[in-house]
Amino acid sequence: MRKILYKHRLDVLLSDEELYKLNENTKKLKLKKSVFVRKLLNKDFIYSSLYSEILFELKKQGNNLNQIARQANADKSIGSDVYLKLNKILETSFEIRDMLLKITSKKIW
């Protein structure tokens, strides 16, 4: 793979808020500022790693909730109100997952 030669320098003036956002985003994504800006310019989807982490966590939570609901349904050990609330939480996690999948266009789970 051919190495790209970066020979042009760009100075940009930012507000305090813009600089804060830039610093936060680069910190979260573990990217240098120059790499972050290049990815934005090239329309690379730089947040996919964050969304992947969120999707992974939602999957774990969904699995846990599903196991709780299945166990509660089998044992009849909790009231129907708790069971309905667990199902609502599970439905909400699936809705969040679907929204994130549309954004990332990746099938994670």
C-alpha cells in the first residue's frame, strides 16, 4: 500500500465550544486531530466504533433481560407487572439497536 504524503498545512480558528467538541471526539475515538479531520473530509464514518460498542452493550443487556423474562415466565415467580416492564425494556433496547443499525449500516447482531 502506497503511503500518502501530506504536504499542506491548514490553520483553523475555532470557538471554545468547537475546540472542546473536537478534543472530546478525538479523545473518545483515540484519533489524532489531523486524522479526525481527514476522515470527516473523506466522509469516512468515524463513529462506527462507538456505535459498535453501544450495539455490543445493548446486545448483552437484551440477552440478560431475555433470560430474566424467560426464567420469570417459567417459574411464575414475579408478578405480571414486572414481566410487562421487562418486556418493555427489551423492546426499547431493540428499537435503539435498529436505529443504530440504520446509522452504521452494519449488521452487528
